[in-house]
Amino acid sequence: MISKEIRKGLRGLFKDSSGLMAVIGFLILAFYVVVAIFAPFISPYNPTQPSGPSLLPPTISHIMGTDNLGYDIFSRLVWGTRMAFAIALIATAIAAVVGIPVGLLVGYIGGKIDRVVTMIMDSIYAFPGLILAIAIAAMLGPGLLNIAFSIAVVYIPTYYRVIRSQVSTVKSELYVDGARAIGARTSIIIGSYVFPNVLPSTIVIFSMNLADSIMTEAGLSFLGLGIAPPTPDWGYDLAKGQQFILNNDWWMVLFPGLAIITIVLGFSMFAEGLDEYFNPNIGEKR
């Protein structure tokens, strides 16, 4: 039996479009998570070995066709889900681990440190994200961790700016003044009083950055700066497929492109729904 509290929460979740949007996004992401976890059982062929004639259109044995080297596109799509999640999660985690603590400390302390760090972060933020990621990836070279680090640098200022702004507001609240009055240490105030009140913002940013990270990684791979072939990668497969689009070999571009669009849509809808749930005033203003 479902408890009254759970039923009430579910009814509240579906009352507005934000809850529905979050649920739809969650279902899309859950689908891709299942695909990534069970890739060895879902994939019918080895994604890095030829499994049929080259440039074979979709058939019963190859439901998404094959590429110019005879690789099964469906198998590469399934295994590419793992690579997309791995890079996005690592990159976003690195950005959060760096950006959140710095934003908390600088936002709480303020003063000259605040001005200097903010200037540095704004300088990084001023660069177009993809161009900055391209520059760093070109210096570091291919590899999962190198690509993840290249993407993480782009999103560190995002965490910093949002967290710092939130902390600047929260630190003037009465409960924070009360904690100072009883002699609580700065680390206790930040960890127990400030951070819990800015946590919802970090969850929303994390979801949004996962979507952006997948797009950025696909862009790097499309330009030849991502994971080295023949490792399954949606961006690389998309770049390879566009060379044959004029020959009407549409399946090489269609399926990797749809995968990128749908997973990014899932993250975006989930993040947008969370944002409106945690900040209901935003939805009212719209």
C-alpha cells in the first residue's frame, strides 16, 4: 500500500507542468541509464569490429544499418551511451567539486578575495564554452579523463557564480547571525547553515550541466578532439556519417543525432522541472 504522504506528493507533482516535465525527463534518462548498464546484453554485435557489409541500410539483422567500415550502428549507439554518461558525469563532478566549495568560501568571506576570484571566474566564463573546451582538449590530447577535464573547466564558473550569489543572500539571514552569535566556527556555519540552503540550486545546475557536457563532448568528437576511434562515440559517428550523407546513407547520421537530441532533451526537461519545483516564483513570472 502506498502511504498517504506518497500519494499526496505524487498528486502535487503532477499538478503543474513543471512536475510533469521533470517526470518525462526522468523517464528518458532512466531509459538511457538502463541501456548503458545493460549494454553487453542489448548490443547484438561487437561495436569495434565489422559485423556485416559496409553501408548497409537498416535491415532485420542490422536494425540501424552499418557504417562505411561495416560496424553495426545500433551496437555502437548502445555502447556509446556509456561513453556519453561517463564523460558527462566525470566532467560535471569535477566542476562541482571545484566550483561549489570556492563559491561557498568566497561568497561567505567576501572582500578582496571575492573580487579577485570573481574576476578570474568571469574571465573564464567570458570565453564561448565550446571554443575554450576545444583549446584545452587540443593541448591535453585525446582520452576520457582529458576530455572530461576540458569540459569541466568550462562549467566551474557556472557553479561558482550561482553559489556565490546564493551565499551572499543567505549569509545575511537571521539564523546565520544567530550561529555567529553563539560562537559557531566558520566551517560549521557554512556546512550546516549556508550550504543546505543553496543545495537545491546545485542540483538544478548539475542536471543542466550534464546536458551541456554531452553536447560539448559530442562537439569535440565531431571535430576530431574526442575519444580516439574505434571506441563508440556518438559525436565521432555523427562526424563520420556526414561524409556519406550526400550518397543518401542517411542512417549513419540519423540515429546518433537522435540519441544526442533525446538524452539532452531528457536532462534539460528534468533540470527545468526541478528548477520550477524548487523555485516556484520563476514559473509564476513566466
